[in-house]
Amino acid sequence: MSDRFHKRLWRNAVSFSRSQEPHASIHAVEGLRECPTCGLFQHVPRLKPGHLAECLRCGCQLARRRRTSLIGAPAAFCITSAALYVTLLISSLMTLNVYGRENTVSLMSGPIELGHQGYGAIGVLVALVTIIMPGLIIGLMAAILYGASRRQMPDWTPRLLTWYDRLRGWSMVEVYVLGVLVAYTKLVDLALVVLQPGVYLLGGLMLSMAAVDSTFDAERIWRSRDIRPQLDDHQGHLLDVAHLDARNGVIPPVENMLSCHACNLVVAFDHIVPQEQDMGDCPRCGQILRRRKPQSLASATCLLVASVVFYLPANLLPVMTYTKVGHGAPSTIISGVIELWQAGMIPLSLLVLFASITVPVLKIVALTIMIISPRFGGRWQLRYLAKLYRLVVIIGRWSMIDVFMISILVAVVHFGFLANVTADPGMVCFALVVILTIFAAELFDPRGMWDAAGLNGAVAGPAADIREPETPFPSDPMLRLPSSDPTDMEPGRP
């Protein structure tokens, strides 16, 4: 956001001293898609409903057409999610009865109690991903569907669609549901636990929000958005935007193209595109155009090192202390897994073991390998590293199960001398490990591994050597691909 703010200040400053007449042109390339994982540009056909297209090189999903209506189905599930969400905010999740004394926990009880115990930052984090973000996501989707249903799509619709894509992963309702399940299994041996309607509302909200995602087709909405006839470059100049249909077999050289990270529009320039330089605003969604994420390796490395620093105390320090009738002992993550196993909750103990122990280690090891890989420029197992990266992005947030479980326990188990649960510093370290690895995976650009191996053509960047591509391109800025090229068409499959 600060990058865009500084850019607009610069544009306003140069507008007084420089002519704003268009002086060059670029091409918006239709029918072409860059794989977000390996950086391969390839043709994508017009898919039929229920079909999807995958990258020929790494298997990443490039496009998918939904069978449902563009507005009706996601709007119905969005309205359902909104109703469930509002009702959930005023409902209770469960009630705990200990020797006649009762405590009731709601969605907001955990963050409030964590703040009372001195862990306000973690309480804000829990409230953000379980209360604020779900409501914000539902509101964004409602606004997007309203804007897309209008005959002339408003300019704010693409901006909201971009923010929806960025923030959707931070709505962790489904992870919180598992946290409630783990907390319930720990409480049933302590006292009488009565599930309240909020638990069922929470499960319904999880299903309805998943249904919104499964019926929402962002690509069709992007296609209905008109492409502006002019583009602002990084110096505030205006460039004419022409259209080029790659399905006719004529596309620009690979090193002259980039794709928008938000709407996936492929844009071609008449010169080589630097790796990380700001190339102006996207003519369709208005986001900053860059070929690769800026400072990807440095940013991901710093966050990964920080997560490793917090990983050891997260596992060695206690995450909570449970006392009953004045007696109790601190509990670590691994001791909680052992308790679930000894209580006969073997599937649940394996789930917690996987989410809290295996997943963080897998993310740290996988990100380390992927960060080191571009430095050697090898082609070893790049396809498997691409799949591993997609797996790391998907499973990253599921490690929050323990944090959510602790927030529920500290909210419901506070009966003084009879029974009490307090949070401990290990929980803070563990939450930091989860958040830092999520950010590290988001900032890392997996296409850099394929660039370093020389598989995406030569690109002149501000901090990289200029190298010749493996397959030399002609001097003509337009290149006609032979029909035998393996990237000519990506077949859709049901």
C-alpha cells in the first residue's frame, strides 16, 4: 500500500512538468496465462463449465470454470454466511459445569480473556482471524457480487476483488472449528460440557463460506471488466494499450511479458522487462505490474530465520497451565498430544501432532530448500518443489489449532481454586512461528527457482546478470510459435 502511495505522489509531481501525451504502446495479450508457480507462459483455451486447465510443466491450476451461475449461487451462499455470522456473534459455543458452577464461552470470550491474562497481542490475533476477517470477507464478497451484477462494473469492484484474494486465507473459521473440537475433548474429562447453538452455527458458517468459494468464478468477473485504453507507467507517462489475441499463434518474446499478480492479465512491452521493477498500473485492475515479487529471497529468508528462532522455545516452553483443586503442571505442545493419545483420542492426537509439530517443521524445511535452490541454479526436482510450495501455502494456517484451543480453554476454565487454565509464553512463540512462516511463504516467489535454472528465458534485472535464453528469439518483437511447441495449448479436463 505504501508503494502505491509513493508512486501516486511521484505521478502527481511529474504531471506538472512533463507532457502526458501517450508516447508508446503495450499489448494486453488475450488467451495467454503465466503459471504463478513456475512462470511458464502458455495458451489456455476457452473452458467449458466444470473444466479446468493445468500447467503443462508443474501441474498448477491455471483456470477453472464453475458449473453454477456467475452471481446467483455465490450470492445465495454469501447471504447464508452473513446470516450465520451475525447470529454466531450473539450466540454461545459451549457451557462448562464444575461442581454446580457454570461458565459459558462465546466467539469473543477467548480474545478477551487472553487480554486479561496479559497476552493482548495474541488475543487481537485470534479476534482478527476468527471474528473480524470472516465478517470482512463476507462483506467484500457481497460488495463484489453487487458490483459484478451491474451493467457497468464500478471501478471499486476490481479493487475489492483484489483485497478479497489477499485476505481470504486469513479467515480461519475452519481451523477454529477444529480448535473447538480439540478443546471439547480436553474438557469432557474435567466436567460436564454442554454444546450450545453457536457450535452448530460455526460449522454451518464454515460450510457456507466454503460453498461461496467453490461457486465463485473470479476469472469470469475479470473478463467482464473493460481494459483501460491507456496505462500509467512507473514514471507517470501514458502508454496506449493495444489488444493481441495469442490464440492466433502470434505472441511477444517471453522476456518482454509479465502477468498481473491480481487479475492474471498478461501484458507485453516492446522491450525486455526487468525482474522486479515497477512497470506501471495494470490496465484492468489498477494494481502495480511487476514481473517478479520484489526482494523475494531476502524477505523470505529473514522471516524464515525469525521463525526458526522462535520454534525451539515454542516447543520447549509451556503453552498453558492447567490446575485442578490447587494442583497442576504446565503443558507443552507435545505433552498435549500425549494426553490426547493416553485418553484414547488417537485420531485427534494424530491431527494435533500433524498440525502443531509436523506442519511447522515441514514448512521450515521446505522453505529452506526452496530458498537455497535458486542460489545454485539447478533443475533438480523443480516440479516436486513447485508442488511442495503449493502444499506449504495451503497447510500453513492449520497450525493455529493449538492457539485457538488455548483461547477457548482460558475463557471457559476459570473457576479459581477448583479449576483454572492460564496461557503461558510458549503459546506466543508458537503463534509467531505460524505467522512468520505464512508471511515467508507469501513473500517467496517460486518462479525464481525456474528463472535461476534458465527455464524461463533471459531477463535483465537490476541485480541480475543478463543472459541469453536457451532458445534464441528473433529480433522482431513478435514471435510466431510453431504448432509443435508443447506450451501452445493446455487442454482442459473435467
